[in-house]
Amino acid sequence: MKINNKNYKTIWFNEKEKFVEIIDQTKLPHSLNIIPLKTLADVIIAIKTMQVRGAPLIGGTAAYGLVMAMKEDPTDANLYAASQGLLASRPTAVNLKSSVIIMNNKLKELPDKERFEASLLIAKNVCLEDEKCCKQIGLYGKQIISDFIKNNDRKEINILTHCNAGWLATIDWGTATSPIYHAIKDGIKVHVWVDETRPRNQGASLTSYELTNEKVSNTIISDNAGGLLMSEGKVDMCITGTDRVLSNGDVINKIGTYLKALAAFDNNIPFYVALPGTTIDYENNKVTDTMIEYRAAEELTYVSGIDNEGVLKKVRIFPKDCNVLNPAFDLTPGKFITGLITEKGVFQSTADGLSKYRSQ
């Protein structure tokens, strides 16, 4: 996808220097910074500080983390230690665990001297598979959009999304935005309502940024405006991403997703969740204590922005010494979800629907 008319992916391997490079998403939209990840420690810091974020991208980054670990020390002991460090870096995104498992299963079969080169090939394939999945998600989702336009005799569709499930959250294309990008490529007129998504403002800072760079019509709204727009008939469809889908079809996603799903349900508006199969957690059918990440109070108490002199500053907006609770995710029951848009098609957000996905 494009930034300033130049094609980018979110992560890649610098073949000449033998390290990983990423777009530092903590600097967007104000500055496009490409930074190197030269060690496993750099990768873990990037995941923890959300220089990379979004379930699929975290998975790809974890795979490259093991590449850097194998470059440093390809022994079994380091493979285990590196894997444990990555698994502890962020708790919610199941893709991280999926990538670590894939890498371990293949690397354990190889002698130490072959592990670095092999790990690089495996990590590249993990990222390539995510790109393919996101493209297919887009094609299936585009059909939903096209059918809506046709069945309702409309010239344009208004889609509301939450947080950032765009190409910046994956390797390319995105999940929730992929159907939008594919619809635009087919000449369908799409307007996107972009929730700002407090506290980190990934909607305003990232989703609107990438949509604007792709010349997709979009409008940023406050998080609490979505329900009003739905009640006024200004939203035709909701599409979000997800960090984890439980085996019963319930969805864990950025805080505020549940409220949007409730509002959509009350206003009879389709609410879709887009995801690759690597985001499905078949081992759990309920939320555990480790799945809902609670992040630092500073994310709520401070905001960053550009002042009138063009300087990026962080300022406190809450009273000093106030009590703050900052859950980063919530749970949306499958009964409020119209369908799961995956790389294999659209499935019900139920245990039966996920079983059908798995069998294909």
C-alpha cells in the first residue's frame, strides 16, 4: 500500500545489512520513520511499545524476532529463551503465538548451523501468507459490499470501522480495510467513518492516515459518535478487525468494539469482523486473565500532538494523581456479529461456523 505515493509494507528484511526494518507506528501520522531492529531485544521492545501493532503484524514481527535470535545464537536453549521472551511481550494477539509455534516446529528439526538461513525463509513465508490471506479477505469482503450496493440500489456505501485494522496492522492490504480497498479498485464509491479510538487514537492517527494516502473518502469521528450516526441512518455497515477469536465465536478486539456492535445490533446494521485464520484461538472458549491487556495510565492521562510551531509534544489532560483504569481490549459476543470475513470465505461467528472454517 502507499504512503506519499510510494509503496510500502510494514516490515521487511534488509538483505544487505542483515536486520529487520519497520515503519515506527508510534510516530505516525506526523512523521514517517523507518527504523532497524538489529537484535531480538529490539524486536521485543518494538512489540511492547507498539512500534509495531495489530495481530497479524505482531505475528510477522515475532517470526522475524526469532530470525534475529538465530542470527545471534542458533542453539536450542536460545530458541526456547527467545520464544518465551516473545510470547511474554504482548498477551492478546494470538498470531504472535501462532508464528512462534510455526518457527519452532520447523527449526527444531534442523542443525544449529542451518537455523538462521532457514528461519529467514520461514519468517518471509509467514509474512507472505498473511499478505495472501488479507488479499483474499478483501475479495470476499468486497463481494459483501458489492451485494449491498446492488440489493439496496445505492451509489455509495458508508462503512464504520474501529481502531486500525488496515494495512498498517498487517503486512499489506489489512483485514477490515482490505474489502474497502478492493471495492475502491472496482470503482465502488466508499466513505469510511473512522472512530478516533482512544486512548492511543489508532483510528485517527493510522486508519485515516492510510485511507487518505490511498485516496479513500473518510471522516474521523469521536468514539461516542458512532451510535448517533447509526441511528440517523448514516452508517450502512460496520467492519472491524480482531486480535483473537475464541472457539465459541466471541471476539476480542480494541476497547470500544463491543459498544459499536451493540449500537449496530440495535439499529439493524450488519457488523462484520475481518481476520485471517491465524487469529482464531481454538484452545479457549472464554476470556482468561491474560487475554485482556491492561496498559499504562499514561496512555489516557497524556496526549501527543503537533503544536502551532510544528513541534511534537506530549501534554497531560487529566487531573494530577487521579485514578485511571486502561483496559486495551473488550469482548464482543458472537451473537452480535453478522459474520467473520476470512481468507476462506464468510462464516458465522459461532463454534459451528469456526468448525466449518477449519474443515475447509
